[in-house]
Amino acid sequence: YMPGQSRVHRTALSELLRSLKGGSGDAFNVFYEDSIRPGGIFIGLISESEVAQRLAWLGQVNLHNLSPDMDAYEVLVQDGALYALGNTPRGLLHAVYHLQDIIQERTELPNDLHCKGTFHIGHRIFHPRFDDWPGQRHDIRYISRLGASHCLVTHDWQGARRHLQGYVSSPIFP
């Protein structure tokens, strides 16, 4: 279940499907709606979803109490459903990354699973590769997993960009 439709949501869904059943999304039904059933997986931002906000009202998550300039996530099992929630797009993506790590480590998720994470560094600038741009999907996946907030598009260390202003920020790259 995924109520959001942004590129970040689609990336989070794609990343999650890569981890489940060998990456074949054909075995799963994806519902683009703000609902959840036991046995389902919910991916979303706390601000966009009544389902996620209900967890906050019940005191199960704390994402709504965090400063908006901090990227945070929570992964939890509640009432037989699995939730990967973020307070920002970057937080959401890292909820899915954390869930991927758990899936790789375990064969079964515990019923009391509840993990939290918060980024304390607002700007993390990485260069995706040492060859010229454009980078490839695996380059972006790698630096995104490291917590990148910006992508350096050139590493012209010997030229005019020694002051590290050769980066761009983008609303589609959390």
C-alpha cells in the first residue's frame, strides 16, 4: 500500500520489490491508496497519510514530533502489517533501505519490530563516480544509501570548482 505517487515513492517501491522474492514485483499487488490490511506492507510519508497519522495518534510513532529539517524514518510491525514511514522523502527512502537490510539478515520479521533512524547532517554531498556524468542507477543507489542529500555532478578538483559549488540540489533526489 502506497498513497504517494512521487518519484521517491516509486523508487522506494522499486527498492523494496528488489528485496522481496528475488526482485520480481509480479508476485505482489500494489495498491496506490491510503489503507492497509493485515499482512500488507505500507510505504509512505507521515504527512501524506491518515493511516500513518493514526499510528502517531496512537503513540506508536514519533515522526510527527521531529523537526522538519531532520530526515527520519521508522520501520515497524503493527496489527499484523509492516510499515516503512518517513517524515521526509529522504527519510522514507531510508526506511526502505533499513527494511532491505532486515530482510537480508532474517527469514522472518519479529512481531515487535520497531526501528528508528534520524539524520543529523543536513547536507551530505557525494560524487557518484569518477567518470563523467551521467551516472547510472547503481551509482545513485549507492550514494543514496550513504545518506546523500546532494549529488556532485563534476569533480573538477583542479579547475574552477575547487570551492565545491559544482553540485545541484534536486527535489527528485532526496
